Amino acid sequence: MTKASQRRPRAPAARERATGVLGLTSLPAWNALEKHHDRIKDLNLRQLFAEDPKRGETLAVEMAGIYLDYSKNRITPETLQLLNQLARESGLKERIEAMFRGDKINVSENRAVLHVALRAPPGASIMHDGHNVVPEVHAVLDRMAEFADRVRGGAWKGHTGKRIRNVINIGIGGSDLGPVMAYEALKHYSDRRIRFRFVSNIDGTDFAEAVRDLDPEETLIIVSSKTFTTLETMTNARTARTWSLSGLKGDESAIARHFVAVSTNAQEVAEFGIDTANMFGFWDWVGGRYSMDSAIGLSTMLAIGPDKFRAMLDGFREMDEHFRSAPFERNLPVLMGLLAVWYNNFFGAQTVAVLPYEQYLKRFPAYLQQLTMESNGKHVAINGARLNYDTGPIYWGEPGTNGQHSFYQLIHQGTRLIPCDFIAFVRTLNPLARHHDMLLANVFAQTEALAFGKTAAEVQAEGTPDWLVPHRVFEGNRPSNTLLVETLTPAALGKLVALYEHSVFTQGAIWRVNSFDQWGVELGKALAQRIIPELESAKEPELRHDSSTNALIRRYRKLRGRSDALAGSRTSRGG
Ligand code: G6Q
């Protein structure tokens, strides 16, 4: 029996039929994988490599400059064949086609999922509700390019005639993480005469620190919000408006030169006071976490320029085409997605570490956390039935080599199985002495050490005293993927992001979840809206939360000098 099946017994097929569950755990491939896992779970990577001297070359695939070595995974050819069978039985091919066709696969929001249209070439046709969206996509891109050229070239000036030297993107979640990650990733290509800052948190410190050394006369603010109603973004945008006006002598007409919006909601943009002529639109078929290549990427385009932004889109598109057309056995996102399922559901692995050996990708793990966990952190199937197997694993990580001096200890010698994705580049953008060879030596060393470890005999042979041997043993058999990319270019970043987007899609299709909604973020938001007036009211509010929440609110109010802690209602819910 597998660890996963020990933890959660498989529901009877009859129940699945009754509830309409799509029956992942009843599929022939799933059952075959369970049995197969039982047989090979103790196989060691040492053995697998010894048995097949060419394993490191055969279990690798290259796609347009991205080389994926997946040989250091606990798999055999049969595992791959069964995982492919699982993909076929799960209708992955049909799901991919449904997405590209513009079907409303985000059923709980009744929306199509067409981020692939954002990088379609000008002549392409992608239909949504009876019309081709590609011309609209390119019309927005052209407007963005024209605007970016004017700002970068100095033709777009601030209200007092000064050149724009600072750009602040205000947004959160999908309207922040992609832009920050892309800016950091492509900083090498950015116009260094412009400073970029990103404000997301409702914590005022975020805004205060972002603007403390900036001059409002030289600052352009991009308010990025699909809905233009998000609490954090609108609060920060209002604060930015006050800050901007205070530096521009309160002249309201200055707003037009210092604020632009990226949104789907023209009405709210206008109500906020931003001229809709300065608004860059996108569409409800672009999910927030899939939007960094839409107008939400305006800050990216301002940083690297329109040509490089388009090169990034070309990279995305190459991976899209590969995902759509390559056979599953040579399909990078499919392979990575299926391997994630293999460890998640059959080995019971709870996390995946993403370890970029590239300082410019320092925000990539944070970006992926949203992409992966907001997409596949779901407990019900598309049809609403409660799932009886685990879905999205926890993604986390830090750039190497820094992580090696902290949490790698647990990956090497801890008790948990943590599959790792190592990401490295053949050429560095900052060739300094021997740094890059040393960096890459560390990537290769880590994957080697994780896979093959060091046996007690090997430790003893080094003259280690017996009592110390167990502490110095590396069991090995820790799986990893290595993504070796030529150079971190805009196109390479596009390919890498699309690779993970489609890996997430693959995983979601296997698990039968809707990877494109995010209802799990709603409850906390609604409760916060209820609590805000309870914190702010001058009069002690009548609190109807549980006793813990009530006590926390009272304590906060008391310490802020807002009320007598003993006053007010003691009505509690839930004890
Ligand atoms: C992403 C989510 C979420 C969203 C933010 C910001 O997929 O939907 O992270 O991007 O809540 O939303 P707005 O862009 O509407 O402000």
C-alpha cells in the first residue's frame, strides 16, 4: 500500500458514481501506479543509474534552449509509461485543447482561460464568445509600447515638466508578484535611469518605504488591478494620490500625468479619477496569476522596453506551442506536472522546492507559490465533489547557493521527501572571475549529493570514528529535476514561466480541480471588512465573534486607547 492510500482510504467506486466524482482513483492507470509504486518505492537511484549507464542522457529532453534532466527521479521507464497513461485516461489532451479553444473551463466563474492568447502572434485567431481576441491583445500591446517609448524616451513628462525617473507599480497578488518577479529577473536589461518600486501590502510601511526618497514630480504611478476594487490596492492608490498631489501643490490636473491604470474595470478607473485614456485594459479571461504578460506587465515593458517585452512573449508562445503539440513523453510541462503528481500522490511528498541558481530569479519561488498553490490548492473537484486524494503540494524555495547554508540540511538528511527543481543558466549576465563555474559546480554537486548520498562504508573509509558515522551518512535517493537554460533572456523567462503555468495545468487536470478560481481567499477578506469598523469605531462595538477574536479586538482597541476593555458586549460565538 502507498503512503497516500494509507492516509486516505480510497472511496468506493459506488460512492464515486453516486456523487459524480470523476473517479481518478478508480482509473486503471491510477491502480496500476499504486501497484507499481509498491514494487519500486525502495529502488535506489544508485541502482537505477548503475543498471542503465545512459540514464542521464535518455531521461532528458530539450526544448528551444531549455534542457530538462529528469533522470534523478525515482522512476523507471514503466513509471513514465503509467504516468502518461494516467494523463491520457484523465483527458489531458482534451483539456489542453479546451483551454486553447477558449472553452469556459473555469466553470465556477464561468470564464474562459486564455492567457495563451496574450502571446499569440498578430495573425492568429483565438475565439472567445464568437470573436477573435488576438487583434484586441495586440491593440493593447501597441498602446503599451507607445506609452513605454514615450516615458523611456522622456517625451512623457510629469506635470511640472520633469522627466519620469521613478515608476511605482501598486497592485497585489497576481497584479504584483508577476511584475516584481519579471522586473527582478530582467533587471539586467532594464533602463537604469528609471527606478522601479512595487507596493502591494496594506501595511503602510510598504508605501512609506517605497516613496521615502522619491520626488512626486518625477514619479509615475501604475495602479494595477483587474477589478479596481481590491482593498489593499485601492487604499495604497488613494495614499499615493495624496502623496503625489502634496508634492504637486495639490493640483488635481496633475493626476493625468502621474497616474495610469491597468484594469478591466473602466468605470472604477474613471471614478478613482484616472483618465481612461491612460488606462490599459485586459479581459476577464486572464486570471490574475496568469497576467504578467498582459497589460499587468506594463512596469516590465517600461523597464525593458517594448522589443524585449515582445521577445518575452515569443518565449511564452514557444512553450505554449510545445505544450500543445509535443507528445507527452517529450513534453516538458507534462513531464514536470506528472512527476509532481507522482511524488505528491504516491510517495506522499508534501512539498516541492524550487531552487534557482540565479540571483536575478530571487523572486521566482514567491511568484511560483501563487501560481501553483492558488491554482491547485483545492479540496473539491470541478464538479464540487470532495476529493479523497491530495492535491497541490506546497511550493517553496530560495536562490542557490544561499539555501545550501540553511535549509538544505533538511533536504539532505531530514526525514521528509522533498523533490527539488534546480534551475541554472549556462551563461551568466555578470561574468566575474570564477563565480559562474563555482555556482554551476554547486548545482551539479547538490543534485549528485541528493541522488547518490554517501554510505556508511564510504564515511568509515574516510577514517570517521564509528560514533560519528551515522551523523555523516547521506542516504541519498532524494529526487530532483535540473533545468539547464542557456542564458537568462526575456525569451527564456517567458519559456520558464509558461513551463510552470502548463505544469500546473497538467497537475490540475489530473486532480480534476479548477486551477483557475481562488474562492479560498474570500472568507478572510469578508471578515476583515467586518472587523475594520470594529477596530476604528469610537464607541465600543458589539462584538459577535468567537471569544478569541473578540479578546484580540478588545486588546487592540485598549492598547490603541480606543475604549475601555471592559466595556461593550461580551456576546461570543463558539465559546
Ligand atoms: C490571482 C488572484 C489574486 C488577484 C489579486 C489582485 O489569480 O485572483 O491574486 O490577482 O487579488 O486582484 P486585482 O487585480 O483585481 O486587484
